[in-house]
Amino acid sequence: MIKLTVLYKHPTDTKAFENYYANTHLPIASKMTGHEKLELTKFLNAPDSTKPDYYRMAEFWYKSAEALQKAMDSPEGQATSGDLANFATGGVTLLVGTIE
């Protein structure tokens, strides 16, 4: 199994981020196919109120690196990755790894 992890840093405007993420980005991303599982996480402050390093995370599980590459190369994958600059004002990091 291969996992694509998308880590979003804290946006400059959380309300604008959440609106765009829910109403524009997720509908675009939902057109991507080939993943076995998808999880979306919104991070909370630690018990001591420390702000987490990241604001949100999206995780996509694929059967193989080839399946991930096919999804990312598709028009839907290109639209999804191309849309990140439209709302991820705090920056975004993409990581790919093997699930052990």
C-alpha cells in the first residue's frame, strides 16, 4: 500500500480556507479515482493549548505507486493539485510513503 499525505500549514484566514476547502476543493478532489481509502483530519490544539504545526491533513491510500501516479496524472488529479495554490495560503506539503 502507498499513502499520499497532504499537510496544510495554518492558513492566513481559516474561515476563507474552510469555505473554499469544503465548497470548492473537496468537490474537485472527489472526482479523483483509484484510491482505496481517504481520510481528512483537522488538527486540534494540544491539551496545553499549544497550536499544532499543521492545520489539516488529507490522506489517500493506493494499492500501488502506479495507481497513485495514474490518479495524479489524470485530469482530475491535475485539477486537484493545481487548485492548492488557490486556498492553501499557509503552504502545503505532499508526502508519499509505503505503509508497512
